Amino acid sequence: MHVLLIEDDPLVGEGIQVGLRLQGVTVDWLDDGRQAAAILPRSEHDVVILDLALPGRSGLQLLQDLRDAGRTTPVLILTAFDAVEERVAGLDAGADDYLAKPFDLKELAARLRALSRRRQGRASARLQHGRLSFDPATLEARLDDEAVPLPRREAVLLQLLLENRGQIVSLERIHDQLYGWNEGVESNAPAVHIHNLRRKLGKDLIETVRGVGYRIPRSAS
């Protein structure tokens, strides 16, 4: 999952960014409403985390602009604990969920997964493909019910491919899911991750569509 965080408090922003990355979420972070207004309309992030009290342009204005433009990206707003009116205004303006500060990072991650799952139309959290199962909450893969340890980026890539079974996932989208704005990446990094996943989970699990990307077939062999 690739998340856009719009939060002006440096301690809160850094805490969210670091904490979510540990749970397999790629996070890009903006701390100014004006900057967010320029980037948000063309953003391709899976979910937006939006603080309402921002310099330059308020979070509520940003949310209204996003919905007025017809964008359906799920938005989770962050509000002060006692700001009932802010929560109501945010939900009425088109937010999909809210979380009151202070909050637990595990709850935030769970809410983000729920928003992403709802957008994909999935009822179950666990992803199943033949002998392979994957839990997005723990990033745990199991083959024939045996745990298969995966580094974070391999787990994130496996989740992306499983969520899009039967579809080609482009190299551009893989880069976008695995790496944030400020993270360097070598051009062959996705191929290395794919090689490792095949070695651990079976060489026939992932198909290469040369020059385009990768795909897990809709039906398990």
C-alpha cells in the first residue's frame, strides 16, 4: 500500500511515516496545505491520511477540492480528540474514516488496510492463492501452512501481485508501491525481488510479461 500523509506536526508526521513503514506501508509525507493542493489532484496513492489543521490550505478545503474533482481515493482524517464538529464536517465533505489524536499506530494501519480492502471490493483480509496464503496485517506468507519468512519489500510486492491476480502489474506501479519519493532504487530491484519470491514460493507462481511487468494468474495451477 502506498499512502500520502498530509500532516504539519513534525513529530506526528515522522512517527507515522516510520511506524507505517515497519508495517509494510510506503509513505510519502507533505507538511503544507499549499504544497498538498498542487500534488493531491494528480496523486495516485492508495489512501490519503489528512490532518485538518494545516498551514496554507486547510485539510477540509483539500478534501473538498479532491471530491469536487471527482477523485474517489479513500481519505482518513486525523482530528483532535474532542473536535466532534471537525469530524462531522470531514465525513460530510467526503472522508471515508477518521482517527482522533492521540492514536495507536496499529489501529491506524488496520484502518488503512480496511479502506484499501473496501476499495478493492474484498470481504476477507487474508489473500489465498492455491497452496499460498498471505496476511496483510502481519506480512506473513504461508505455503502449505508453513511460514515463509519474507523481507518487507518482498512481502509488499507479493501482496500487490495477489491483490491484482490475473492482471499485469507494471514495473512503474511496482516501483511506486515499494519506494517512496525520497528512497533511492536500482532499476533492477523489482527483478531481484521477483527472483527471490519465485525461489521461496515456487518458480511458476509469477509470470513475466516481458517489457511490461509481472502477473500472478487468476487461478492457481
